[in-house]
Amino acid sequence: METTQTAPSAGKTAVITGITGQDGSYLAELLLGKGYTVHGLIRRSSSFNTERIDHIYQDPQTPGRRLVLHHADLSDGVALANLLREVRPDEVYNLGAQSHVRVSFDAPLYTGDITGLGTLRLLEAIRASGVETRLYQASSSEMFGSSPPPQHEGTPFRPRSPYGCAKAYAYWSTVNHREAYGMFAVNGILFNHESPRRGETFVTRKISRAVARIRAGLQDELFLGNLDAVRDWGYAPEYVEAMWRMLQRDEPDDYVVATGTSATVRDFLEAAFGCAGLDWRRHVRFDAKYQRPSEVDALIGDASKAEDLLGWAPRVRYRALAEIMVEADTRQLADELSGARVRVDR
Ligand code: NDP
Ligand code: GDR
């Protein structure tokens, strides 16, 4: 196995779009741990939505602080160019997106604008700023859509959602900027990856939260859509390491990142409810609103290129992942309930 590191990490500067999301928060931790200064883009919101990075936040008065947040948006290309000119990063990680597949059917143009065109805005902002940098693009297994598994870097894209189409546009824009302008731009084609920080409306987290609440007697039913879908679920902290490794190579390239282990939503239910000694069949109900107009039936990744060239290998597979997530949600719920009791006692 071969890994290439171009320069020591300490003292490097990175920009992360989507730093408030699941992956952005783990990547920021990883890069800070390596000695980077990290500049994160956040969107203006009427209420705080920085819970995933509050534990690493440093306020502007902190001497020598290495985490800096900026207001910007992937819809605003000029702001992106100005930010890049100001920060002059060594590496840019484009994780920002409207990332929910079901939602992309309700908001297809918005998804196309942010998830698709937003990437082109960032690529053009890099060019316009004249900054020599390396770009990681968060590409997705959703681009493979109806192409049968196992999917690898050469598998054709047949997307089945506005989100998948937008990601395919972003993928080719990244490749095109690499070929047309010699930019160091890479696509990580990541299969589903989850964690206790996963958004609460993605299926694994919806399940792990429900298990914790059912176990505590706070909920009895869980409404889901298609249980037959096959996914390749990995562990997010391991996947951000693969992103970083892609930018340390001598040459830019595209890589699939996956575990190669498949499971249906039903299998994940079995594993997650099993952790709590519960039978999911007694609690799970069907609701058509969670079905998609067109579904991706089976995604199972072949990550041998990443294993060979990046020296990256997955360790956590879906059963262990379900346990990690159920335990975390159980602890979080217990904390919330004891906090609530303290407040009531006062
Ligand atoms: P999340 O949904 O958790 O995070 C998405 C991030 O994008 C948030 O920080 C969000 O900000 C930000 N964002 C949304 N809209 C905009 C915008 N208009 N301008 C700037 N930022 C915006 O996603 P994940 O962390 O799970 O995924 C990271 C990336 O990887 C995404 O691009 C996703 O599509 C892609 N991906 C994810 C996979 C997975 O399994 N997790 C697999 C393959 C690809 P805010 O907090 O304000 O909403
Ligand atoms: P996905 O993840 O669409 O693969 O996209 P999600 O967890 O939303 O769905 C996985 C599968 O579960 C089925 N499902 C349900 N999904 C949700 N969200 N809610 C439900 O109630 C439900 N019931 C069944 C879905 O139909 C689907 O088959 C994720 C995102 O992180 C993308 O950004 C990323 O690109 C891909 O993974 C790889």
C-alpha cells in the first residue's frame, strides 16, 4: 500500500464549506488535530445551528485561534471568491449541499442551484481568485442511481433523483476544471456514512433516535418508507480521513469510498432495535410520504482503488455502527431527561 504526503500538515490552511454538517464537523476536528488553521463557511440563520462545532469553537478574541467562521453561501460566487482571496487556503473541502435526497424532489431547482451549480461557483471562484489550492468535491454514490452494484470509479452514472443529477453535474464540473485548467481537484465518491452526528431525518439516525425513545417509553411507533433499499453504510469519522488523504496525493484523481458490506433498511432496523432487546416489527409502521418518486434500489461500493492508493480501509460496518448510534442517542436522551428534571425541580 502506498500513501503520498506532499508537505507537513502543521501550518496549512483549509476552507470547509458545510462545516456545520455531519462531515464538516468531523473534518474540522481532524484538520485541527493535524495543526491546520480551519476556515468554515456558515450560513446566516435566525437561530444558532452550530451545535456540531460548538465544542471546537474559538471566539475571535482567542489568541492564535485556528478555527475561524465566515458568513457565506454557495449561492453567492462573489463572496466565495473574496473569501478565497482573503484566506489563501492550501486546501478547500466542498461539503456544503442540500444533501437530502427525498427533499430534493420537493426542492429540485434549489438543490440544482446549491448542490450542482454551487460547486461550479466554487471552482470558478478559485480560478477568479488566482489562489493555488487543492479542491475536494463531496461526490456521492447517489450518482450511480440504477447502475447495478458493486459500483466503482468506472461505473456509469444513472441518477434517480434531482440530488443525484445535481451531484453528477458537480462531479463533471470538477473533472472538467481539472482537465481544462490543470486544477488539483478531486472527487470523493462516498457511499452512505453515518454517526451520532447524522441529521435526524436520514434513516439510520431516525431509527437510532426512535430506539432510544421507545426504550425510554417516550414513543411507541416509528413511521418509515421503503425497507427494501440496500445501502453500504460506513462510519463518518473514517470517511473524512479518506477525504484528507485524497488531497495529499501527488496527482488529483477520483476515488470511491465504501465498506463493500451491504444491508437493507430492514437489516439496519434489526441491528438497531436488537441493541435494545426490542423487536422492530412491533413498532415500525409504513408511511408513503417517506417513499421517493424514484428510488435507488442498491448501492454497494468497491473501494479497492482507495485501499490501494490511499492506504484507506473501513473498520466499522453497519452492525457496529447501529450500536454506536443507539448508545449515543440513549445517552443523549438520558442527559436531556435529567436536564429537564433539574429544570422542573427548580
Ligand atoms: P449535512 O446535510 O449534514 O451538511 C450539509 C452542510 O451543507 C451543512 O453545513 C449545511 O449548512 C451546508 N449547506 C447547505 N446549504 C448551503 C448553502 N446554500 N451554502 C453553503 N452551505 C450550505 O451533510 P453531510 O455532512 O452528511 O454530507 C457532506 C457532503 O457530502 C454533502 O455535500 C453531501 O451531499 C455529501 N455526501 C454525503 C454522504 C453521507 O452519507 N453523509 C455520502 C455522499 C456524499 P446548515 O447547517 O446551515 O444547513
Ligand atoms: P440516502 O439516505 O437517500 O441514501 O442519501 P437516507 O438515509 O435518506 O435513505 C436511505 C434509504 O432509506 C430509505 N428510507 C428512508 N429514508 C429516510 N430518510 N426516511 C425514512 O423514513 C425512510 N424509510 C426508508 C430511503 O428510501 C433510502 O432508500 C444519503 C445522503 O446522505 C446523501 O447526501 C448521500 O449522497 C447519500 O446518502 C449517499
